Amino acid sequence: MFNNAEMSDIQLSCGETNKEIFYAHKYVLATSSPVFHRMFYGSLPGTSSVIHLTDTDKESLDAFLRYLYTDETPNSPDLTVKVMHLAHKYMITGLVEECVEIVKKKMTAHNACFMLTYGMLIEQQSLIESSWQVVDSETREVLKAESFYEIDAALLRDFMKRDSLRITEIELFHAVLKWSEYQCRKRDLEVSIENRRSALGDAIYNLRFLAMSQAEFLQEVIPTGLLSSEDSLSILQKFLGQHPPALKWPVEKKRSDYWRYSRFETKNIQVPTSTWRYLIALLQRYRFDKNPNPYFSWDYARGIEDYLIFKLVNSNIKTARSRQEKPELEAVMFHGVRVFGDAQGSTYHVTMTIDNREVVSNTYTSDQTRCNSYGFDVVLSKPVQIQLNSTWISDGWYGKKTFQHPRSYTLESKSYTIQLLIQGPRSYYGIRGKKTLKMCEHISVEFDECHLPRHKNNGTNVNHGQIFQLLMTPSQPCKVCEKRQPLTNF
């Protein structure tokens, strides 16, 4: 029946000349789309036998109708976006979701900003989150793409609010400067200081000048003239330890200097809703008197910790046969974890230990400023170095016994145990977690099952839990991949 004139009762045309005609059937279109249903079978149905679609082309319309008749989805990213536009316009939810999944797999730093803008336009949260993940992990490449210069000032403001951008503040400043120049030329305006400031609007106040060094601010920011003399003076006074009342840039916090590795996909993050959890928490408090707060989540109602055991794996290094062949092992710096919170901005108290050594005890507030997940970062004051241990072993004695195997180095991966005691309201949590997180082609992190006593283990394992992300960076450039960019980074 696809594009078959026989028994067709409606025609769809596209293009400026209306010469591209597709034969269709009202029943097929109406059962797929509520928009077509109202158009054909509503209170005032149309009488025309030809419907002209002005916002599409032949290739896109062909792929759109092919899905309605055969369930076949497009395979190229550009065509998928065009089809997704038609699916959104005609309210075909299933096609929109399939297009989103295709686009997410094909997303790169060059089209992340475009996908982010379009995701906000059609209100597709999954596409928005995936786009932000690419922006966070490949910030420098994103800022070089043409799609970055096309975003509007409102999205630029959201962009600069993010703590998780992998970039220095001075690099971001130069990128924003180029963005303002592009916007001036796009509007056929003179590239002047006034027009630059007008294009930026309030977004300029999200630049963190106080996170730069004083030398960077003096040598690279002030000469651009983007800041007024009063603004420059107030920032310099802050650098010198004073507290000027006119300061409009109070944020001194630097952007994230670590990569985020997510244990759970977005679709596997669960909403904290369940009445029975609250009732059990009440029962525990009043019957067993073990829980100081009945509003704690069921996961932590009894003060039970969330455990995570992981180790570093390097698949590229093979066993060495001599002392001269001892492998050079790239170390990884562990900065902390991101923990799920709630959507109400509640406060949580967290005590974290690594291998039974307390490293953090602090209070945090749940937010959605990073990675579009409600929660908070638990960051160590000093990162922990994680590295494979290589040990020289032999199988016999000199002069007394024949070696059955040559002496060699064996690579032993030490397991690290993270233990979090979280006190606070019910929170989001993850299910069906990944057992392996890849940092690059050959270095990965593997999770082990938790074998704990029943009174301590609250069902914690690699499949679910409150720990959403590991915050880590290589301590040196990867020798095999010859770059520091991770393969899988969320």
C-alpha cells in the first residue's frame, strides 16, 4: 500500500513546485496520527484530495510515510532529524521516540548544540539530557562547532551556568567572545563593544572571572573592552581580597576538572515515589526505635550504607617476561562520586569512606545543575590515585628446581570499596547498572558484587544503588590512545 495509487484516497505533496506527489490512505494516516484524524474525520473534515506540506522535502516525506506503512526508520542522522520534526508536528509519539534513540547514538560534538536546541523545542527530555552529556564531556570540541554559535542568548546562559563543563574559564571567555561576534554579523550589526554586550545580555554575568587567574584577567579580559571600567575595578578589588559592593560576579568556583562516568542510563533512573516505603520507615521508628527520622527513604531508613566495590582493568598490557619488560601503568585519579537526591532541593548529610578510611563527612543540597540528574557531588579534598599493581613472581629456586614457567610480572587489580551513609529524604535511585565503565579503548573500571553481612547489606550491588557517577581523570595522557579524551563519558 505504500505510495500505491490503487485504492488511495488522499495525496500528499511537498516542495515549492508541488510536483512531488505521494499516494496515501486516510485510514492509515488517521490511525497513526491524531492530527490527521481530526483533519480527515473531525467535525469539519477537509474536502481537498491533495494536502501540501510546506515544511518538508521529498526524502523526508518518503521516510516519514515509509515508517507509517512499514515501521522502517531512517538511518542517517540528518534525515532522522527531519523525520522527527514531522513526527512531532503530527503527534506520532512512537516515531519521535525511535528517532530520538537513533539521534542519540549518532550524536557528536559538532551537532550537540543543534540537538540540544531542537530537544528543547519539542520538549524531549531524553534528547536534552544526552546533548548535555556530550557538551559536558567534549566541551572544547563543542565550542569549535558552528552549531554553538547558532544558539540563542538564553541557551548560552544555561550553558555557562554548568559546573560540569570540561574547560577552563579563560577558554570559555574566548569562545563567548567569538559567539558575540558571530551574532553581530548574523544581525548585520557592527562588531562593537556595545553590540557585543547587547547580544550577550544577562548571560555575561555567568562568566566566572574570579575563577581565572589575576594575570589572565589583566592580560586577556580587560583589553577586549567587554567589561566597563567599574566592573573591571570591582573584580580586581575582589582579587586583592576586598569586598566591593558593586561586584556582579560573585562565583569563584572553577569548572569541573574531572570526567563523569555514569553507572545508570537515563531510562533506568527511578522516581522516589512509594507509600509503602514511608509506612515501613514509620513502623521501624515507632516499633523498633532505630530510625531517628521517619521521612528518611526506605533505602537508608535503618542507617544502612550504600556500598560500591570497583577495580581498574587494563586490557592492553600483557604479562611481561623479564624485569626489563615491566609494564608502565597509567594511573587514574579518583575525585569522588555523584549521588542521587530529590527534585525539591533537600539537604542530605553524607559520610563517605574508602577502604574503611573516612574521607568525607559533609552536608549537601540536591540540585539539577549537573548532568540533568537530581543529586549532588561528593568530592574528596584530595583525589585518590588508583593504579594496577605489578608484582614480580617466580615458580622455582635457582639451581635446585627447573622452572615450569618463566618468571614474570603479574598484574593485580586492587579492589576499592566506597561506603556511603546518606541521611536525608527519599531520593531518586538507579537500576540495571553497568558492570563495566570504559575510560578509553583499553582502560576500564569493573564493579564487583558486594558480599556483606545481612545486617549491613541493604541489597546493594552493581545493578542498583544511590551512587550515580564516578568522578575520575587519568593522571597522565594515555600512551596507547595518545589522547586524554575518554571513549565513554557521561
